Amino acid sequence: MLNTIRYSEGTWVNGHPMGYQMLFGGSYTPSLHRHPDRVMYSTRYASAAAGAYQFMPFTWSMASRALGLQDFRPDSQDQAALFLIERRGALSLVDRGQMTSELAARLSPEWASFPTLAGASYYGQPVKRFDDLKRFYEDNLTQLRQGGEPAWQTVAIRQLPAVVVPPPPELAEQPESTRNDFESSTGRLDPSGRF
């Protein structure tokens, strides 16, 4: 579903991560340390929406505060989008694995590009046709199931940074003579003894 939202909001960019840096109107923010909160202008609209899901500053602030997010990186944006889906009471519909008009309508107050049941934008802005969203959703889901990364792995689980555990003090400062015979001076392991 997250890929479909990106497609609808114009930030899909064939799945390239640069969509996470996209500002309203198609320009990019150089940093993902925080929401850029920068108003961009098009011929008809002005908006401070940013990121893969085109978060407005207030919406981002609310979601990031509720989730304890510290940055605007892709995994944080994905988590915030899932939070907004849940907030709209649509997570159970998403879990069914089907794109329905009811699901699109539930998400339309959150993402202006999603159609209401009447097929219009909740905010009177340009809207994707439901048939186009459904086609993208089904094609993308098929692709993910046929060998792409599992959808849950790329969009639903926040990966934690690796934890580096220092060696115990008794092992940290071994004299040169007690070093492992399989370890070279560069730190590479070679069981043959050839370095």
C-alpha cells in the first residue's frame, strides 16, 4: 500500500529512494534530518508537503511526535505513513491485500490524490482515478511476491541500527604474542595461516 500512496502522490520514481527527498512540485530537499517545512509553489498551488508521502509540516509533527521519530529518513517516513493509515481506520483494509474503493476513500482525507467514493479529491485537488491506483497496486504487489523484497520487509518493519559491542577489557589489549593465529595484522581471518 505504501508504494501505491507514493505512486498516487507522484513520488514513486520507479521505486527509487529519491522520492523520500521530494518536495511538492518536484524539487528535492538535500537533507533528511528533519521535515524541510518549506513552501513550494506551482502554477495553481502552494504547499509545504514533503517526502515520499507528501507530509504537511503539521501532520509530520503530529505523527513523528506520536511515534518518537527523530529524523525524516525513509524508514521514519514509512512508519509515519503506516501510523496515518491506522489513524484513518484503514489498516485492517490494507491487511486484506486488496485495493478497494472503500480503502481509497478512507485514505482520501489523508492523501489528496486518493479519490473519495465519488471519485473526486477530498480537497478539490488533482486526483488519481481509482482504476489506475488499483492497477498499480495489483501490479506492484505481484512484482513484490514474485521475487522482489517482501513488502513487509521494506515498508513495515523499522530496522534498528547495528549495535557495536566492545570486547571485554581482558581481551581488548592482548599482547602481540597472544593474538589468534588465524588473524592477520590487517584483522582478516585466514585459517590457512597465509596472509
